[in-house]
Amino acid sequence: MKLDPIYLITDRNAPPSGDLLGALRSALEGGVRFLQFREKDLPTRERMALGEKVMALAAAFDAAVIVNGDPALAEALGAAGVHLGKTTRSVQEVRGRLGYKGLIGYSAHSGQEAADAFAAGAAFSVLSRVFPTKSKFTSGPVLGLDGFRAEMDRVSEAGRSAPVYALGGVGVENTADCLRAGAYGVALIGGILGAADPAIAASEIRKAMSGE
């Protein structure tokens, strides 16, 4: 599976309308084809029910869905993969002991951490946070473009190259800068879901990637 360079992460609190599914539909209409179903604070049954709706919506646009932190839920929903990090089961455990066959994404805060995840079997990583953001979902010091570029160099030096998405404060205004700094693509929450029109936001980010 070729990974799309736009990686949308869900947050039901991001849309100004409060309508996550409506905002997601708009984003998909704007060209989003790769998304992470997060919402990990929901009770199990509620998360499953919402996940089923997200999966059905994504399927209508032939978009791939990754589930945050829960391989069992990812398999139950028929998702393309699972997204892991320091607070979840490790990549080694999920890929090795559990024998998970789907895509594995990883949330890294340094190039070495991303490289270690790739060595353990992750297919891609997000690296954050690149720019200041108020999002509670991104943590760690702000790297800035120079810092992000330096961490990308560390990934290459480790000899474990795989797609890395820039995360944290990313929007249409800095997407091209992230790609020039070595990112494979950009991971966003508010940059699309928080927009007045997610379809336009997604389309503009795609254009920024192509230099239009």
C-alpha cells in the first residue's frame, strides 16, 4: 500500500460545528485518503460504534483507516493498521508477539525514536512537534524546521528509512516547508478538521504539496 502524504487524525472536538462525521465527509470530499481514527478517550462500546461509522464513511471514498493504539479494535473494524506510541504496546510486541499483519504507524519525538520503530517493524512514523500548537495530542519541545531537518538526518544516519510525517501546527502555510525539510507528508488535525470548510483545506494542502 502506497501511503498518501496527507495523514488526517480525528478529534471530535476539532470541528467548529461539533460534527466529526460531517467534517470527515467534507475532508474526504476534499481528497483525504489516509486517516487515523483516534478518539481513544471514548468508552469501548462508544468507540467501536463511532469507528464503524468512520470506516463506512472512509470506504465510500476508498480511504485507508488506521486505529490509534488498539490492534484488537483495528482488526475488529477491518482497518488497514494501527498507530502506536510510547503509551501503547510496543511495535515489537504488536508485530512480533501478537503477530499483527497490518500497517503500523508510530508517534516519535526524535529521529532515533522513529528509526527504532522502523527497525521493529513500523511502516511509517509521525515526528512532532514541528511548530507550536495548542493541541493536547502533540507533546514535546517544538522542533522548528531546522530541528525537524536535523531529526530527519538522524533517521537517515540510522539506516532505517521509511515515511515520516511532520506533525504539530502544520497547515497550508507551512506544508511545503515541511516537505523541503525531509518530510514524506504532513499529519494534521485542526489544519483540516478545524477549518470552516475541511474540503477546501484538504484541497489547498494538496496543492501546496505540488507547488501550486
